[in-house]
Amino acid sequence: MVLLLQTHGRLSAPQLAQRLEVSQRTVLRDVEALSAAGVPVFTERGRHGGIALLPGWRTEVVGLTAAEGRALASAPGQGPEYRSALRKVLAAAPAPQREDLRRAGERIVVEPAGWGRSEAAVPHLAGLQEAVFAGRRVLLDYRHSDDRHSDDRQGAGGSRVVRRTLDPHGLVAKGGVWYLVAAHRGTPRLFRVDRVAGLRVTDVPAAPADAPLAEVWAALRAEVERPRAPVVEVRFRARAAVAGRVLRVVGPQLVGPARQEPRDGPDDGWRGFAAGFRAVAAARAVLLGFGTDVVVLSPEELVEELLVTARAVLDAYTGDG
């Protein structure tokens, strides 16, 4: 309750009851308990009344548990500002927890980039943060290889740079990649921050979003993850010794997890699977790389493509050419 009042100022008893998921009677009892404990909280009646703290009064970090402190200390923060803020928060933590929090910060390292990949450069991230926090419209130069809009101009590496006027809603980090959630002509869209080639923050207020950022992001993410073509159901067998590695490698090309099929006889050293691939070409490319450790059973179209590719490879190494 104290943290809510510090953050939002005056709140009514019904508002506090809703946020804390308790009854209004419990809220009023807790106000009395806080007052008796020396916290300068008071209530005002009337249309503009409510529950508030004495102006200017602040408390130390309240209720920080050991688990919350460890999560904060080991968060993947970047830059001197984050480390400075973290030092201030941990300095205000309960004394018995400080050593535990210090160890958490020293013994846990979070690396956002995956193996074999470096973090993408995001020189315009700070500018987009400024626009999001200030609620300002932006002019964005965006690298988009598939766009054929009339205001395109050729960019580095053959990509097309498109100028867009956007109303920013927020920023999302997923898998080490930053995304801008913004409305273009009133429609929410996703923009990768590492593809931003130029940015100008205007003085025009951005149009407010119709829903909270989390809801808009969830809808956009579902749209990105939705298969654009019918899923290709593939049945294949893999040698038991490499079955785990096969599933890890094919995972990014699947729509949903692979399903292991039950054996109908003694263990022959093979495992059967059924999996939904995004396309026949994706299944061919990833499964052919396992050579004779994987045998595809269906669909017939994929089996035929594997045979054609295998014959072409054999001819390339044994033919006259």
C-alpha cells in the first residue's frame, strides 16, 4: 500500500482494494495499522478525497525479499545507468540481504545473444526510448527489403530504406532483439530497432494506444508466429543415439513440438517421430543433413524431393562433370 501511494499519490479505498485484491474494510484496517506504526498516512472524505501519504514523506525500499533482490541483482542490465541505479536500490535493501545480493550480482551473468551470434547494433535505441517516454511521434527511416512504397530509397547492402511516420507505443526485447511497437496510420506494427537507419523525434504528441502495450505485443507476436502456409506433417525415424540432437536441430523449423511415436515392437535402435514443418523445403534441408541417421516415411512429396536431391549430390561427386 505504501509503495502504491508513493507512486500514484492519492488513491481511493476502492482503487487500493482492487489493486491489492482485498476488501475495502481490509484497506481501512491497514491504514489504521500503518498510522499506528508511525507512517504518516491519512484519509480525506469528499468527492476528491482518498488515502494519501504526507507530502514529501518517503520510505526505504519496503518488502524486498531475498528472491526479488537476487532477481534484480542478476538481471541483464546494460550500461552504467543500470549499474548505478542497482547500487542505489541494493544500498537501501535490508542489511541482512546485502551480502547475498552482492554475491548474486557477482556469480550470475546473463548473455542475451545466442551462440555464434553477436548482439545487433542499436544506435537509435536511446532516441526511441526518449520518444516512447515523452509520448512523441517519430519519423523513422527503416530498412525493409520487401517494401515497394513510392518513398523508398536505396540503402546500404541493397536494402530499401522506407520513411514512416509512427506513433510509438513501447519497446520490447525478445531473444536479445529490440522491437518497437508503434502505430502506422492507426494500425499497430512491429519494427526491429536494429533496422532503423534514421530517426527524428518530433514535437507532435503521439496518438495513444487503444490497449496496454502487453496486449498489443501479444497480438502482434501471435500474428508473427502464425504459419503463413499449411503445416507440412512429416513422419520420420532417427537413430536413438542421435535422436535428441535431431530434435534440437529441427526445432526452429517446426510449428509446435515434435511428437514421439510409440514403438510397436522390440527396440531396434530407432525412434519414430511426427512433426509439423513450416515447409517441405525446410524439412528437406534440415533432415537431409543427417544422412543415413534419419529416414523420412512421409509425405511422399518430401521423400521424392530427398531422392532427387540425393541423386543430384551423388552425380555432382561421381559424374563426368
